Amino acid sequence: MDRIFNLSQLHKNASSEDLKQGSFGIEWEGLRVRENGELSLSPHPEIFGNKLSNPYITTDFSESQIEIITPTFDTIDEAFSFFSFMSDLVNSSLDDDEFLWFQSLPCILPDSSEIPIAKYKGRELAEESMEYRKGLAKKYGLRKQLISGIHFNFSFKEELIEKLYENLDISEIESDEDSRISYKEFKNRLYLKISRNYIRYVWLIIYLTGCSVAAHNTFTPECTKLMENSDNRGGVYSERGPSFRNASCGYKNLEHLYPSYNSVDEFARDVQSFIDEGHLSQAKELYTQIRLKPKDPSDLLSSLRNDGIQYLEVRTLDINPFYKCGLIKKDMDFLHLFLIYTLIAEESDYENWQEEALYNEEMTAEAAYDYNMKLLKDGEEISLEEWGLRILDEIDDMCRTLGIGSRSLIDSMRQRIVDPSLTYGKGLIRLIKEEGYIDSQIKLSKINKITSKYLLENTDLLDDERFKDYVPIALQGAEK
């Protein structure tokens, strides 16, 4: 496996400031709901204008599913601040009887025939988007399309990658090459190693941030049957696992597909074969926990081959109802450290690593709170607690060496592993037991909306230099 990237090289060539910076962006998709917990069937709010021309507020699969997209920023602090503000803007702009649903699994759903697919007008690209969505609805079902989550876009600063490339020790390259690899290939190998290790260890992120333990009985039976408890109000929930969005019943390809991550060419070759064999309609239908993102998304595979990997899209995070924008900043901070760790962590040469990673992903999502549950590490059983604490120790050592992160952040993650009652999933279970799934989540949605409105009405956020130029673009449909 690729050993070009290791802790000593990173320590030698990258300062702590180099590593704290990068390009960071957030994408958030969430449903609009009515006060009674039912899906809102009204069109995308006019205040946000044309969903094709609004770069920050649009729709995902459904008219009822708002998507917030941030620009890229140099630091997590900047990205999170913008995202938090934009979520306040969206929440405050909804009608009085409409709320954002701060859950990854849906609210009360109508008959499938009534779930509105996102509508677009004009332009050939818009028509193609609608047809693509109709194809997905037919293939995966409309209800499953409403599963929502948070995507975290990340890349290192180009200056850092260039510095690492300039100081590359050719003797560390494990290949038959007798000459220096190109910069594009070096950069590809950097992001491919992160991707491979992220897939291996994604179960840890699912455990630490998972918060989708319940559903309404109008959701898919494939998922509700995995939840062993009823709230006697139409909701079902599980006390066994933290994230049924990431479970076997989540929004995943109908068949297990394992493209090669050895090189961009091999990855593109495999994905094209999945398309040729009818497993996928196009490349972006490959649903993975982390995506290789190209310069030109309209021609994904060719752009990856020609231009290389530009950044990575992490797709694991559940919406968190315990904060007004569905995301807690320290989880982003930890995810950033985790991605740096995946770059320097040693890789196993275990042949069936992707199959094993999927097993660990789904076992964690569905049964991490079962003390007897075991994960697989290179074919051998290991407890989640033992392996998780081992990884956190290695991240802690990395942070000390590189001068990044904080001890308290790592310790808080350790505490979640040692004491599952501190996880978001367990906190949500306690709420559901007291108030039921729908009632508890509507209550949180109302609190979050009140909080957002209060902040915009009683602070100077709308006039803040960081945000004020974005407001007329985000609210382009507002009356002048």
C-alpha cells in the first residue's frame, strides 16, 4: 500500500498552520414539514428564487427537500459560521406553519404518489435533472429518496501539496517507477489514500456522530422492521444502533459495488463498467461514504482522468437535532483531524478490505450499542471500544506531533466510546421514550426556528461584513 504519506513526512514539511487551513465547504439537505409532523407538499419557497440560479439555497431530490450549499472557505471556523448563518436565514424565511426537519430519516410521509419530485423549468440541463430524479425514484423508491444528511467538502491547500511533492523521497515509492511521478499523480495518490482509509474507518465517524435511530411507520418497511421498539404514536425506534441512515436499509446502491481505489484510472474504469453493465445509470449514482470530486462534474470520469482529484466529499454525517443548524462544530473539527489521520495511517494489505469495511459500517450503524457486537479487522474480530480507543490514541499522538487539534476534543470522543450514553443517538432515544418520535422532533424543530429568528432579529448578523453580501443572493425571490 502507498507509504509515501506518513507522519514523519508531514511533520517535516507541513507546519501546524498549513494543516489547519484547506478548502472547506458544507452541503445540508433537509425536509420541510408542517406543525403536525407531516411532509410539506408546497413548492420550494418563492423567497429563495430560482433554484437553478441560487448558489446557496436550492432543492435536492424533492420539492420538499431544501439544500443549503456553502462556498468554500480557508478554515472550518469560516465555513461553519457561514453555514450556521445560512441555516438561520432559511429557517427564518419559511412560512409560520412550516419548519425544517432536523432528522436524517423522514417525518410523516404521504402516499408515494404525492411526494413531489423537484421541478425545474427551462434549460436542457434542468430537464436532464428531472429525468434523472424520476429514474432514481423508480429504481430506489420515493420514500428512500427523502433520507437527508450533511456532506463535508474538503481539500488541502494546493501550497501544502506542492510542498509535500517538492520534498518527496523517491525511495519511498513502492513501484517499478524509476523516475519522479507527476504532480497530478502525487495529488491523486494523496486523496486516494485518504479515501481508502476513510472507507476502512468510517464506522468510527458513524458511531461518534450518528443520530438517526427512529422513523415513522410511513417510511420504508425495509428500515422500520429493523427497529424493535414502538413509541405507540406511529413512530418506531431502535436502542441497538446510532445511525439507520447509514444502515443496510439506508440510501445505498441496490448491489454492493467495489471500485478500485488504487488509481484514478482503475477507479474510472470500474465505475464505467458498472454503467455499461446496467448497475448504474451514470457515475454520480455510485453512492459511497466518500466521493472523489473532479474539476468538471458534468463529465465526472473523464475529468477525473484528465484533471485529477480536486477535492473529497464526505457523506457520512447525520443531521443533528440538538443544534440549530443540524451540525455541531466540534464534530467538524474532529472530522478534519480524522481526515489528516487517514492520510498518514498505515494501510493493511488485507484483500477484502472494502467488503469488510461495509460490514463494519452497517454493523456499527445498526448495533453499536450492543456491547457484544464485534467488528472485523483484517478478518479477525475486535470490539468497537478497543479499536476505537486505539485509533483515538493514534490521532492524539498525531496531533501532539503536528501541533494541531486539542486534547479536550479527543477526550470528548473517547468519552463517547467508553460511555455510549453520551452519544447523540442515545440522547435521541431518551427523548423519543419521553415524547415520541414525531412530537419530540417537531418540538426541536420549533425551538431551532425560534432560535434562528431571535438571532436574526436581535443581533447584527444581517449586517455582518462576513454575510451581508450573500443575503440578497440567497433571498433573491424576496420583494424589493
